[in-house]
Amino acid sequence: MKVVTLNDFKKSTIFNNYIINMKKIITLLAIILIFNCTAQTCSTGGCAATATNSTGQYPTATFSTTSSSWSTISSYMNAGNFTLFDVTNGDTYEWTYCSDFGGSQAWDAELTLFNNANGTTLCYQNNCGRSTCSTAPYIRWTATFTGTVKLLTTVSGCTTNSGSPYSTLVWRDTSGTPAAAPILGVDVYSGNSTINWAQVKAAGYTFAWAKATEGVGYTDSEYLNYAVAGVNAGVKMGAYHFIRADLNPTRAGAISEANYFLSVAQPYITNCELPPALDVEGSYLQSNFTSDSLTTWIQNWMTTVQNATGIAPVIYISATNAAYINSSLNTYKLWIDYLSGSPTTTPTNTGVFPTWTINQYSWTGTVPGIAGSQTDMNVFHGNMAAFNSFMGCSTTNIKQNNLTYAFAVYPNPASNNFHIDYSDDIGTVTVTVYNINGELALNQNINSSATIDISGLSEGIYNVNIVSNKGAVNKRLIIVR
């Protein structure tokens, strides 16, 4: 009888099969451990729908998504808050406070999901068990109906809290498509000192507003530097004016502030860059002005700038003041300051405006190329096609078409001349060309479509201002040879 040694056994088929099977089991256990948090089935139990704090529904909006990318609901969640979500039958949704997915947990949270229509409990989760956020809840639930669900956040044990510290709730629709990267930007003023715009652009920031003026008589000392260097670096630039309606409260005051802004910034206001913006902020606004009088002041400023440039300005305003002004201003694009700290958090209060276009989500950003950690951070609401439309960009490399006045400037880039085409009924127009430093390079009146000689101008970037009796149009022209 042959004695089987340990070495013989290690070489045997039985041993090899045993090792293979053990590896499979270990792999399966690892998958189960990972799957435990990334595809969590609902646990038994749950809290009562009445386990809410004094805040109740928060945020107050009803959320919806078709994105498989995680997005932030709020970074200011308390236990006892409930949030509403629209869901689609058959789609699989996930909610969590786990930091691995963009959430955060300042206390041991748990989540209970209800059918908002009848109060039925749909899912409950307390501890995910993930090593980096073991006590964070993670719900994964496939919708069995199309409608609205209610997600209740509580401290483990179905208790509530209020105030700081807060937690961050995130969610996604795993059946959706990945979200495009957000279009990010900054707004700056002389307090940001010298800026390396090439670094800003390289870090992924697409646009920037720079403070140009304040009231009547104050020009930001860095505005011209920012306007030129930002464009040269490929950043989409815009100018904003800081309102001083406390000093200039009348209709004439609003127009004076608008004209002062134009005297500084108009050479840089053009299609395919950011539109001009009015910065409406100040603790005095609601105490010094009624809703009607503040609305009138803003309207006078906006109208004056739009008539001069052909471009509708944007209104920068807080949610409180956005709710104070009249709805007659909601035809303008809204730049809201909703300081969530995250570019993916949707502003929940836009006042009289039906939606928002730009959200200033932080005052304490750190951006390569800008010194310090006090940079104002912004995000555009939409994709790149919507952003180009917002700026009035052309979709063709041959002509730039203005939808309002039917002017076309081409070719662009140009060499020794460019053409301006427009309808005969517009009549005589004045064409003014400024170089990138805001200096007058050419001024000419034309009575109909014409060719403009630019052979005497150097290569570079120019702003073309076209003024007719129907309004004004600004174009960006590039001269290359």
C-alpha cells in the first residue's frame, strides 16, 4: 500500500479542485460583501412616517432624475426631514449618506421609503456595513409604480434632531444615463488679485464674470486685466455691475448706473461670451424699496444695457430678494446664490423665476490660478449646447446669425475684410470696432449690406458693435493672416 505524502496530495487533482473551489467561494464572499452596500436589498422594519421634526419636508422641492450619476439633494439634512422624489415604474433608484458616493453623515442615520400616495412602507435601511461608512444607510429600490415616493431621514432608533451638525443626502437612477460633467465657472473682483487664467481654464473652469463697476464712478481696478487675459486663455468672460440703488434710488439713478457700466464694459460685451449681469444685493433693498419700486429700478437698468448692446442682461440675486421683486422680471435669466457647497445640488427657491440658469453654490472655493480659498464658485444649468445658446453663440463657422436683428458677420476669422449682411428695412447702421483693450479701431456708417476693410488692423481679437434704429448687436471678430 502506497503511503500518500503531503507533497503527493498537493499534486493531486482532488487538492487542485479543492483550491479552485475555495478561491471561488472567497471571490463570491468578497462580491457579496461589496454588493451588500452597492446593491442593498431592503431590510425589515422602518420608522413611522410621522417621525418628523419641525422642518418637515426638506428640501421643499420634489426631485426627479434620469441620471445614473450621483447627485446631491442637500448638504443640510437633519433627522426628521422627509424629501419627495418622482419615480418611474421599473427604474432602480438608490439613496445614501455614504461618503463613498458623495454623501456625508454627521450622525447615525437611517432611511425609510414610503409610497407618498398611500403611506405604505416600501423600503428601510439602517447600516450599510461598508468599511468607510459602516453606519450609513444605503437604499436600493426598484419602482413598482410611476408616482412620488417619500424618503424619511431619522437618527437610528427613529429619533429626530435639528440644526448643526448636518448630513449630506445623495441619490441616483441606476437605470438612467451618466450625467455630463457640470459646466463650472467663477466670479471675481479685484480682491482676487492677479489671476493666472490659463491655470483656471486648465483646471476645468469654463466661464467667469468679473466685476466691472459699482454705482456711478467706481471701476474695479482689475476688470480690464481680467477681461483681456481671461478671453486670451479661452475662458468665456462676462462683466457684472454692483447695484448702489441706495445712492441712486431714482429712475435717473438706475439709468446713470447702467450708462456708467456701459462706458467701462461695453467694448467687451459680445455674442458668444457671457451676457452682462446686474448684481442685486444689499441689506437695504427691502427696507428702502417696495417690491414695485425695486422692480422698476432693476428694469430701467436692464433696459438701458440691453438697448445699448442688443444682449439681455442676467440678474444675480438671492432667493429672498428673488421672491421680493415682481414677476415681470422673470423673463430675464436668473443667477441665484444657493450656497449648498455642491455644484450638483439644485436650488430649491428661485422666487418669481420659473427656473435658474446659473447657481453660485459657494463663496469659499479653491481654484488653481486664483490665490486663496475665497473664490465664488458657479455652475451652469444645462449642457454645452444650452450654454452656447445662453451666450448667443453661432452654430456655424461661416456666419454668426443674430436672431433678433438678422445681422450676419462673416467670414470669422477674417483676414483683410469682413462682410455685414442684414435686411434692407433696417436702414443705416453704425459699425464700431474695438480692439481687445477697448480702444477704438474703426468706425463706419453703412446703408446696406457691405464689406468692411480691416487690412489696416493687426491680427488679434476685436469686438464689433453694430447699432441701428432697432437696437444693437455685438460680435466677436478674430483677424488672422
